[in-house]
Amino acid sequence: MTQTRTSFVSYWESVEDDVLALAADPVAIEESPIHTNEVSTAYSVRFRGIGGMSLFAHYSVPLGDGPFPALLQAPGYGSVVAVPAHERRGRYAVMALSHRGQRLSDSEYAAAYPGLLTDGLPGPAEYRWRGIVADCLRALDVLAGLPEADSARLAVAGNDLAAITAALWPRVRFLLLSGQMLFRDTIARRGEQSAYPLEEFNDYLRSYPESEQAVADTLSLFDPIAFAPRIEAETLVTCSTAERPSAQQFVDALSVESALSVRTGRGYLDHKLEEDWLAKVTGAE
């Protein structure tokens, strides 16, 4: 990491402070009959993020008596966030956030794909992902305050955003980290990547080669390895064979109970392993 420890800490403390200032902001929750099914009741949730951004999330609560294990699905890299999967809707008070720029959270700003990964570079203050991380923290704050959600059994699932969110929110008890790490030592390993979305960084640096060090400094603030020592949540990391070295580095940097599973390529079995682990650690029925 090229930043000093102080700059890393102060950068994220400022994000946390901005989110904390919204704690008393109103949250609008409306039932969504079209998404309600035989195992859960679905809701649309709207609230404000930092910078006055209007945010949306799908929220689903199992039928029956709660509270239920709480699960935040950190958004992946893409324009649309779907309603949570059927199996999760029957087990968790689960929230699927659309961060700023994603559809339904795009009234003030619509993200470009490709383009979002480099929006605001090279400086850290203007980098769009500062606000995106803040959106995840804000959603977690909203979720933990809902009466159906058991904040003592709070889990986060997703890729880099899930890891960063768990690190910045110590009350997260469980972390399921899966999918491609977008910010793992990205610039140093730029020659190893030629596929989107990571190719966005190469596109940017071909246009602005003089910004390479500034971009590397900014992205190092988002490297999941830098957050690993701060994570207090029991963690499962799943990855492809190609991603195993980075995933192993992340696991080795953790100081909590953790496990690493390399995907077999058999979709159902890999998915079942993740969901079984999450249900077991959270005590979900």
C-alpha cells in the first residue's frame, strides 16, 4: 500500500463520519406485492446517502416470527440489482442495495458500464467508489435498525464491497466473500488483466499515463488486503483457481476464524457450499 497508515485511516474515518451524520434521516419502506411470495414479504426501501444521493434497496422478510438473521447483499459490478434469491428470502431479513448510479438509485447520477471503475480518478476525494462504499455502510445502518433484523446475527455477502463494509462496521458477525476482487493490487498487476471490467483501468492509463502513480495511490485505499486486519467477522472466501493466490493472501491477513474454498466449477455445488455455510453460522433455519 503506497499511502501511509495515517492517510488510510483518516480517509475512511471521514467516510464513516459522513455516514454517521445521516443516522437520523428518514427511511421510507413500502410493501412490494409483486415481489412478495409464499416464503417472504418484499419491500422497497428508500433512503438518502452521503452527498444527498437518493438510494434504493430491495428488502425481504421471511414469513413467521422474527427477528431473523440479517443479511446485506453488497452490490456487484453491474447496472441492475435483482431481488434477493428465493432461498435467502426464506431465511434472512435480507437487503439488496442498489448503490449510487445503479438503476433505481440513479435519479441524480447514472453510472456508465464500462466506466464506473475509473469515474473520478485519479484523486481519492473525487473517486466515485468513496461514495459507493458509503452507500453500503448506510444500507447496513438502515438494515440493522429494522425490527425484523437480528443485528446480533448480521452478515454481509459479496465481493470487495462486502469485505470493506465488514471491516468498517465491526458489528458485522459473518462475511461471505465471493466473486472477483476488483481492487486487489490492481495497478501493480495490470499486465495480467485484459478483460472487462478490470480492463477499464488499462483504458484509463492508456489515456492518462502520467496519472499512474496517483491512480495506484487512490486504488490502494480500496485494496481488500488493507482492510483484512480490521475484519472481526467469521469469514468464508470462495474463489476460482486463477484467483486463489489473491484470495489466500486475503485469508492469511485475517485475524479471525476463516476458511478458503476454491470453486469446483460445478455451479450448484459451489453455490450450495456458500449458502450452507451462511445458514449454519447465522443459525438460519
